[in-house]
Amino acid sequence: MKTAITELFKIEHPIIQGGMHYVGFAELAGAVSNAGGLGIITGLTQRTPELLAKEIAKCHELTDKPFGVNLTFLPSFSAPPYPEYIAAIKEGGIKIVETAGRSPEQYMPALKAAGMIGCDAVSVDGFECGGHPGEDDMPNMILLPRAAEELKIPFVASGGMADARSLVASLAMGAAGMNMGTRFIATKEAPVHDNVKKALVAASELDTRLVMRAIRNTERVLKNAGVERLLEIEREKGAKLKIEDIHDEVAGVYPKVMIEGDMDAGAWSCGMVVGLIHDIPTVKELIMGLLGAESRASLEVA
């Protein structure tokens, strides 16, 4: 299958693995790329640029296919050493960078000077997505066609993406591919605790919650005891809520969940797509099964 995304990134299939905190390690990125998609290493999961350089080198050992690095730009008061991270990405021979968080404008000259692909395509996240869906509550059935009307560059659909139906629908609405996050966590190669994978299989589409709306940092997460504590604090504080009030429920949660398997530690991103996750295949099985079913779905639609 050829689309503007497969041509841009020199990949076989228009499927991208989202850059997820404490999930996007070399093992998962390499597996996705080996299966013909685009694997993504999550840059800031690596605490230092030196550790990121080692993770990139490890991924090169696992695959000779293209893969990228996610670089999330955080508020300036807690900004990591971004120039050093960019240097590690460049020295690792990476040409594809997925940016997130705040605008990457400040760092675009350095990224482009290093010959990297950046802001040449857009991942459009619908309200269904895990993580931060923005504040406009716009679902993909509206967002994707509007993106097709407005954008002059290729875009991929993100949020609610799980299977061949997702891909066919995304292409029909103007996307050139799709970005899967939560679905890739429930794969054999995802380097997370088995408790996480089991929780995704057990959950339904009704089991996510929106948190931090009062501070305009809305995040969709999987419900658990820590999230219930967070929501109770939000109800008590109302419009007076500050990030400091929920520090224990959002800070340092990912290692506790993803590595230690403490499913009640606090808020961690999870999309509504969890309702479509019923098994834990290998990455190759997921992608190959998706593409085989996509071909049949395309014929049926035609």
C-alpha cells in the first residue's frame, strides 16, 4: 500500500506507532519497523541525551528499517536540555522526529539543519485518543474531514485506531495513514508489565476518564484507584485546582505502572480504543492481520 506517508517515511505500511512514555523503547519501535510500519522511540523517557543515544543505537541493532524519535516540548520551567537531545538524535542517524506538547518552532531550525523530517506531516488526534486530546472535544468523524479540507501536507489519523476498520475509515476521510498508541501497548513486544496488557484487554470503552480539565491540560487516562483520588480532588477544588494539588496522582506514575505493574499508582494515558482490544498479539501479527483485513474491507466497501 502506497500513500503520501509511506512515501515520505520510506515505510511499507501507513501505520505509525505513537511515542508513548515508558512504552516507546527500542524493543517496540524495532518490532513495528521490522513489520513495515514506523516505530517511534520516546525521547524523554530516556532521562539524559546520553541514554537516548544508547537507546537509538540499540534500536539500530534490532532493525535496519526506518524508525523515528518522539520529542515532547515541555513548559520552559522544566525544560530538558533539548539541544543535547537533538544532537543525540542527529548523531544516531535519525531523520524522522515526531514532536508533541508545545510548538516546536523554536527548535525547527536545528532539526531541519540536521536533515530531519519534521512538520512535514501532522498527526491529527481526535477526542477519543489517549493522552491529551485538547480542549475542543472534537471526534475524528468531524476532525479528519476538516483536516483534509484545511491541510496542505499529509496527515495521519490518531485516536481510536485499532484495526483494519480504523485504517479504511481514516483513508476514506482523507488521512494518509494512522497512528496507533494504546493498541501497540497490548502486544507481546511492548516492554511493559503484564499487568498493563491484561488491564487493557479487560477494560471497555467506558473505562477511561478525562482529568485535569480545570487547568486546561486535559488528559484521557484509564480509570483506577489513583485516578479516582485525582477526580475527587478535582471535585473538591473546582476551578481553583492547581497542578500541585494532584502532584501525587500524576508525577512519577509511569515507571510505577509500566515497569512495576502497580495499576492503581495514578493517571496514565489510555484511549477509548481500549474497548476494541481483546488480545495480545505480536506486532507482526497485529499489522499483518490488520492489512489482510483492510484489503477485504476495501473490497467490501467498493
